[in-house]
Amino acid sequence: MTYALPALTTLIALLFYFFVTLNVARAHAKYKVDVPAMTGQPDFDRVFRVQMNTLEQLALFLPSLWLFAIYLSPAWASLLGAIWIVGRILYAIGYYQAAEKRSTGFLISFAGSSVLWLGAAYGVVHVLLQG
């Protein structure tokens, strides 16, 4: 099996994170939040929270993606990773509009990362028990 698909999924996830990071830089200027300030204007705060929440979620997502790919299936890991990315995009779009519109995207990305983590845990334990 090749790991090109999870590698591509990783690159797309990181590209998305780069995009939301650039949005924070643009929001600093647009909402006149001078650096180093990171709060103060609700529209800016939502853009910043998208970036920070995505960073927080990457810590669970990326290791789970790769462990799932190694111990179960690179193709399925990539499909679940794509679900996570779609969820994060919907999360960002919703949150940029209003905080209460972030839930659907959050739930989709949470489902993707949860299945990746559970599958990775299963795969690792299965290999360990096989001796």
C-alpha cells in the first residue's frame, strides 16, 4: 500500500491551516486589531478562534490519520481525513458568520477525527495482541 493518499490529505489539511492563518493576518487589518493584540472585536475574535481551534484539532487529527493509515488502511484514512477537512471548512465558514453557525462543521470534523482515533487505537492494539 502506498502512503501517497494520506500524505496528500496531510498537505491539504496543512494548506487549509495556512489559509485560516492568513485570514487572521487579514482580519488584524480589516478589524483594526493592532498586533500583538489578539482580541477586542467580535468579528476578529471569530476569525482568530477558527485558526486556534483548527490548530488544536490538528494535534489529534494528524497522528490519528497516520496511525490509521499505517495500521489499518491508507485509503480509508484519507477518506476520513477528507471528511475532517470538509468539516473544518464548514466550521470556518459558519464561525466567520456567527459563533452559533459553527456546530455542523465541528460535528463533521469531530466525527472524522474520532473514527480515525478509534481506528488507529484498534489497529495498534490488534498488532500488539498478535505478538
